[in-house]
Amino acid sequence: MEFHPLANIFPLMSESELGVLAADIAAHGQREPIHTFEGRILDGRNRFNACRKANLEPRFVAWEGAGPALAFVVSMNLHRRHLNESQRADIAAKLSTLTRGGDRRGDQSANLRFENDTPEVSIAQAAELLNVSERSVDFARRVRQRGHEALLAAVEAGQVSVSDAAKVAEKPKDIQQAAVDAVKDGRAKTAAEAARRLQPSGLPPDAVTDITDAFGNPLPEDYLAVFATRCEFQAAGRKLDEARKAVEELAEAPAGFYLRKELQHLAGKFKEIKYVVCHTAPYAVAPAKRNEPKWVSEIVWRTLSDEERGGRR
């Protein structure tokens, strides 16, 4: 069944969360019905997907409540979902950028449209409805207007705050992607911090103006081009991750039953290779090293003494 546009304002569960819900429904049944409106699912998309995953027939009920359907969707989701302030601000941004018949931008949120009987929502109204500040909504709107899909997904998942995401939304898309990866992998506390260390590859050294080592220190001119390749290392790491996930899925599929052990071993190798690739990227400058290249990878950095690190840790 098709999802109602108003339902799509809220993010869906992750695959792991959906798996837990599907297991619960398989064990205890569908406790809450799926609400439909105008022949589409208004509330209960995750329950619907979980029932399909558990091979169970979903239970539907038509919504005939009083008031606008939008108020019902917001009320049900805020009551049920544990969304942080940035996630709520992102939802408010979606509401405030939509008009009847379509959204003003027509890109990431183009599938979200108000019905003719749904009133337009201002920034102030959206902020109040989602219990966030108007400033947070402004940050979220900036991210939705300029952010890469990876940055948008990270905000929706609660992994990056809207204020942090707004700082990198103007950066090139490969920088945004790499910054999000750094936050997810624990290599940076914020996307803005990660973005400061990165610069798109392919630029001449004199064009690299905002690139530092892993500690935020400025680099000698001779090393700018070298450290600009960090994005390429991160891109290679993402491709290895994709290959690992594909092998893991094959190992769990019926076709991989007889090779499950070998496929799981191969997936482990991909994980090891990704670690090596990501940790051999240019990491820092070791000023006390002599007769060797002064820039080192993270793996080498961990082997250096305090003197060789120049007092940095």
C-alpha cells in the first residue's frame, strides 16, 4: 500500500530497528493498527514494513479523527518516537518548506506534498509544533537546501546535529560525505571538525586553503597536495564497506548456504583491509623525525614517541 505524503515527513526506522519490531510482531502480534487515510497509510509505515518482513497480514483501520491529518501524524509520531532536537528540527524544516501541491524546492522533499485541505505551515508554527527553536529550523532548512544526501541522512538518523550539519552544508559533496563518515567511525566528534581536515582531491596545492593535519595544525606547503588525498582514502574505505556488506548479505542468503563460512571469512578480510586503507592515509606531521618523510599515517603515528610527535598526542 502507498504511504500518505504526510506520513513521509517522519523518517523510517533503520533496518536494525525494523528487524526488532518485526521480531516483536512475529512473537506477540500487531498490537496497534495501521491507520489509513484517503486509501494510503497515514500512520504505521514501520508496522506495515515489519509485518511484511515477518510474513504476516497487516491490520488496518481507517482514520476518521477530528482536526487536520497533519496534527494527528505529528502527535502520534512525537508520542511514540524518541527523536532528538535536530531530528525534530529537520521535520519542522520539511513542514515549513512545503506548500499545497508541492514543495518550493522540488528536490530532496519533492515527494512530500500537502493536501488541499492542509494549511501551510510557517517556520514559527513548525517550530512550535515540533517543540524546537526557530533557529534550529533555520539550520535544518539550510542543510536541506544545500546538503548532500549523506548529510541529510545523518541528521535524520540523529548522528549529526543540524547546527553542525549547517556548518558543512556549503562544502563540496565529497567533503560532506567524508565528514559524515568520520563522525560515524568515531574519528571526529563533529562534521565541522572533520571537514576542516579535508579538502577535495585534484586541486593544485596553492588552491588548498583550509586543510590541516588530524590535530587541526596547518601544514607545510609541500604537504598540502599529499593531505588532499585523504578524501580518496575515505572513498576507497566506503567501497570496501559496500563490498563487505554485499558479501555478508550473500552469506545469509539461501544461495550462500554452502559457502557461509568462507563468505564470512571474506567479509572479515574486507573489514581488515578497510582498516588498513583508512589508517594509512596522511594523518599528521612528525617534526622530530629525521631522514624520513615527515608526514605519517595514523598507524605509524601510534608507534612514535612523545619526542617524535613533537608533544602532540
